Amino acid sequence: MSHLLQITEPDEVTFESTTAVVGIDLGTTHSLVSIADETGVKVLQLEGSQSELVPSLVAYGAEGVCVGKKARDIFLQEPSRVAVSTKRLLQAAQKQLEFGGHQVTPLEVATDILRYLKQQAETTLQKEIRQAVITVPAYFDERARSATRDAARLAGLEVLRLVNEPTAAALAYGLEKNAEGIYAIYDLGGGTFDLSLLSLHKEVFRVLATGGDTHLGGDDFDAVLLEFLLIEREQQLGKLAFSELDRKSALMLMRQIKEQLTTKSSGCWVLDYQGCRSEHQLHRFQLDLLCEPLAESTIQICRKVFQDAELEISEIKGVVLVGGATRMPLVRQKVREFFGQNGLCDIDPDRAVVLGAGLQAKALSYGSTSLLLDVTPLSLGLETMGEVVEKIIYRNSPIPASQSQEFTTYQDGQTQMKIHVLQGEGEKVSNCRSLAEFILENIPSLPAGRARIAVTFILDADGLLQVSAHEKTTGIQQMITVKPSYGLSEEDMLTLLRQEGTKSPDSKQ
Ligand code: ADP
Ligand code: MG
């Protein structure tokens, strides 16, 4: 494959001084914003300079919409009002969710977070922000990528580029500048785990393979710790009521305990719920024992990715650690054992992705010669006879990619053909995800098997897909281009933008 994507125009583009281009890591648990200028990239302090990490939480209620730290405070009192880890749902961006009596979709939640990040960054920088590079997990499918783009646009941001998170992390390490070879990016966040294998050759970046689990992360470590302490508590105090609300706030405490045990080898903590206190002493080795099966599952996934990619672990030059949970000594040890080397962690694992996004924003604004190649994580294909899926672009193909294939009619005089676009590895339609469907009309009436219909898939650099079809036999050409049907149509987008325009952002906080 030789599709090289030049991600930048040559030099000589400069920022207008009153506007800025930012990098955004829209995380499942936390989101961050970075800014690049001539001197370098820095992560912005947001929420009144309190922190770089903005909780990716949105609270809905009578007073409007609250994002970030305020939403986290509300979460501790009234969790049912707060949208948590909604990034996982972006693949079904229009799904109806309910928080505090408000109906919202994952798309709207993402829009609220992005709008808040934009406002916060504008306050910090005292500049208007119109454009951004946003990172997405490498496994994000068409729907989730479209939804991220749509959400940004609704939040008033033009997306210069969607960059895969592992690629951004590798950029932050500057691997493209001085390294050649294959690198693994091990990303363990709050709710998700991803392993990506990137190859770097002559300053060209390529994602070779990705794998992961969208329901495995630091939150699960918190949950096993809580189960353990609740058993201890029961031994101390007998069986006690423990409400869902107690559980939510206890989980926050578990997160703190877990994080403290990263640097301390032991400590004492108190669980004080429903007027009953229990005391617990905990050593790091106990936490390690509890978390071992979860940490081991990340390694099983790594093994699978290597098998898929037909690569040996010894071929890996370095392992980059990304995501807050990779600070855990247990995780670092597992990585060391599996890869036979220490993970790279010179850059704070929370910040690697957003720093890479900032570098990318800078490259797109100021110009650079970096080349960037990514890979599609899922195969794309078409429905054929007997509900069988014919793959057109295979998983792990480098993008941008374009592929054509010819099809024909199976009935005499057939003048229409259904083009049903699917994504996934299954052989049957029912095992794949339906992306789009349209009917190619005006096929000349010919005996079965005589019409020649070429279907072309074009997957662009952001991982967005366009499908076109035309009939070749008679010289009559008909070309249809579809956008995946899960994304918003231009009309829907305009309607939504009009609705958004009537709300003042300030009234929402
Ligand atoms: P995401 O990419 O999903 O938004 P992050 O990269 O922000 O997630 O990771 C959040 C997770 O990292 C949480 O589970 C948090 O408890 C964990 N984490 C952060 N700091 C530490 C630490 N010092 N030790 C252990 N875990 C940590
Ligand atoms: Mg992350």
C-alpha cells in the first residue's frame, strides 16, 4: 500500500493573533486542551486554573447544563442527573438517554463537553478558538468519528483533523523524528483499554494494528477494591445497608486510595456511610492481588493484537505508556514482563495524547513535513446474495484508502440494485453493523449477470467513508455518493446549529 497522506501544506501559514488552534483529548474520563505556538506545545490549565484535567461529566437539571468539576460535585449528590463515560456510546450517537428528566443523546453530551472545553480554553487564553485537532480512539468506527466531528461543529469548532489517540501519543514523544521501527502504545484510561502497534519509517507513521476493550480501565480496579473493602466492612460491622449513592461516593474514595497506593506502599482509610464507620488498612500488594486479573486481561488483549498483526513481541522497539491507570506499579510490571522492557513514561501519561494533538494542530497551522498514516480498525464491505458480506476494504488497511469492486445483477431485466454498506468482521449481514443503504436505479435492462456495477469505497484521512456506485456496460454512468447514514445530514446539522444558536453558552453553565 502506498497511500501517503501529507498532513500539512508547506510553511508560511501564520495564526491570526486573536484566534488560536487547539488540540483536544476528548477522554472517556477526563478531557484536556493544549495549545501550540512557535515555542512549543503546552497543556492549558482550565476551570479557573484549577487543573488540566476536566472531568468528562455533564449534569442536566432545571438550572441548565453543568460540565466538568461542577458536574462531578453534582454526581456525588445526584448521580442520576449526570452523564458519565458517554464517549463509549458515540457509536450510537442518536440514542436517547435520560438524565435528571432531560432527554439527551450521546452526540449532545459530547457537544456540551466540547463547548465547555472551548469556553474554558478561550477564558484561559483570552482568545477565540475556532479550530481544533481532536483525538479519537483508533478503534472508533465511522459512526463514532462522524459523531465526534458533528459534536465539534455544533460546539462551534471546525475539526482540522481527527487523529487517533495512539498516533497522537507517539507524536508527543517525537518518535517520528528520531526513531525507526515498531512501537506499541499501551493506553489504559478510566474506562477503556487500547493497544496499538505503530510503525515508523522515514518519518512516516502507520498504525499497523489496534485492539482493546471499551469496558476495561481504572474504574474496574476501583470496583474490585470496593468489593474487597465492603466484605471487610461486613466482617467488622455485620451486614449493613449500602445504597447506590453510597456506592458512587465510595467508588470516588476507592479511586483516591488506588492512586495513593501508586506512590505509597500502604495506608489507612475510613468508610463512613449511613452513620457507620469502618477502618481499613491496605497495602499495595493487596491492591495488586485484587487487580491482577484485570491487569492480566490487558496483557491477553496485547497477545491477541500481536497474533492478529502477525508480529513478534521482540520486533517492538519501544512501548509508550498512556492513560492515568498506567501509573500503577502493577500495570508497569505487567507491561515490563510482557514486552521485556520498561514502558516509556517520560511524558505524563495523562498528557501524552493532548500534547500530540497540539503538535498536530501546530503542524496543520504552521506547516511541517510530517507524514501520518493510520489504519482502519474494522473491515468495510457490501451485502451480496444470501446476506453474505463482501469485504471491500479490509481491517488494518492503511488510510486514506480507496478500493473498487465490480458487481452484477442476478435477475434478468433487473433495473435496481441495493447497495448496503456494512462494517465489521462477520461473514453474514447480521454479524456486521449496517452503515448506510441506498438503491442504484436506472440500471439498463439486461440479462442476469450482464450489467457491470462498479462500487468504490473511499475512506479519507479522518476515517470517514464515501461510497459510490456506477453502471459501466452501456456507457450510462450513474454515480451516487452517500455519507454514512448514522452521521447527521447537512440539513439536520443546520437545524441543530440554528437551535444551538438560540442558546447563549453562558446561560448553560
Ligand atoms: P481516559 O483516557 O479514559 O479519560 P485517563 O487517562 O484520564 O482516562 O485515566 C483515568 C484513570 O487513571 C482513572 O481510573 C484514574 O484513577 C487513573 N489514575 C490517575 N492517576 C493515577 C495514579 N496516580 N495511580 C493509579 N491510577 C491513576
Ligand atoms: Mg485517554
